[in-house]
Amino acid sequence: MRWHRVSVEDKHISMTRLSSVPKQTTAPFGGLLRWAGLSAAAGLMLGAWPAAAEDKIENRVAIFSALDKVTATIRKLEVPIGETVEFGALKVTPRVCYSRPPTVQPKTTSFVEVEEVQLDGTQTRIFGGWMFAQSPGLNAVEHPVFDVWLTDCAAPRNAVAQQQMPPAAAEGAQEGVAPDAYDAYDAYDAQADQPRRRIRR
């Protein structure tokens, strides 16, 4: 048997059964608690929405490091988006370059196309995909003489790119970026957000 209230009168203890307490006394408080919980959850959801939209910054310039293995020289390449720069026999063209605000975990990516100029003047595509500044060896240019990797992005645009990135995707498609090329970016984007485990040796 459950008891709800204990009162002391003239040194005698009397108890009132829970079933005798009117239900109306507890209903308003339960309703207020439920309303407060829903309001707090809605506030958290609304507060998190702008943060997701500002997670990625679109930039106008992609910055690369290029290595000549014959002369052992490294050159810094600052290439505007959509333009091409030559390094030896290679032509490097960035299509998009994304970075993050300084308040979150850094992640710099660029969709790059690299072509090699042959001796007869023809050009051969040797690379077309995403480069990751935080993981330069993940998707680098494979060439016996030259190495090219992404180091940074510069000149951010006024508007922050949305997560769905429809403007960049449309622009990239017009410039020759395959539609499914963004799948590799999405996979790396999800993997980079996961906490890394430290391996004990």
C-alpha cells in the first residue's frame, strides 16, 4: 500500500492514502514539465540549424604545393577557381575549394583536375578528384616526376556554401566535374567528423 502525506497532530501520526488525493493537484505540474521539455528540445534544434549551414566555406582560390623530383624544388601554387596553372608538364585546374570556420575542426578540400602535356602537344587527364589538405597522401597526384597536393584555400566568398552545395555542384557539372564525384567528398566529410581513436603500441 502506498501513502502520500504524513501529518503530525497531538503526537499521533495519521496518514492519507494516495488514492484519496485529488488528481487535479498534480496534472498542471506535469503539463508544465512536458511543455518545458518540448520547448527546450525545439530551441536546441533551431539553434543547431544555423551551425550546420555555416559548416563549410566556399573559397575563390586554391593553394597547392608542387614538387619537382628532378630538381628537388617545391613551388607554391595559388590558383583561382576555374583557372589553370602550369607546373612543368602538368596543368592544374581547381574547380571548387572548401574550408571551415576557425571555430570548428579544420577541413580543407578541393576538387582538382590535372592534365599532363605530352611531347606531341596532346593533353592527358592523369587526375580528377578531391584533394584533402589534412590528408595529402589520401588522394594525391601519381606522377614519376611531379607531385602536387592541396595545402589551403583562400579568398572566401561572402555567402557560405550550404550543405547540399547546389551552386557549386551545378558549376562543377558545367566545368566537367562528374556528378558522382561528390560522393567521395561526402564520404570523407562524414569520416572526418568522427572522433579518431588512439592506437596503443
